Amino acid sequence: MSLFQPAPAAYDRQDQQTMRNKMEERDLNTLKRDRHAELQEGVYFVLRSPNGTRYYLTVDNAGTLSAVAV
């Protein structure tokens, strides 16, 4: 599934604005270096161990981290 439609044959200001809006929206949903990342409930970081087992991280109300096998 493509995020963008094929480019118009000639410059189209509305098409350019639509493309910029879509790019900005997608950019806001990506993790960045040097920024805090706060995940919504139900979204997890998944880590893979050297033997290939996948784990997701959880935290309880006391701040205790746990790793749960996926």
C-alpha cells in the first residue's frame, strides 16, 4: 500500500500540500534520537535475545520493569 498517489504531470500546489501533510503526520509517529518516547497503553518495545526469543517490556505502577516472552 502506497502512502502517496502518482505525481501529477504538472506542479499542483494542493497535491504538494497534501503530500507534506501526510509526511508530517507520519513523522510525528516515529521514534527520534534525543527525544523522550512515551508509548500508549497496548504498544510495546519488543526485544530479541541472542537465541532469538522475543520479549516485550512492561512496567507496573511501582515502576518495576519486567520482560515477558512473546
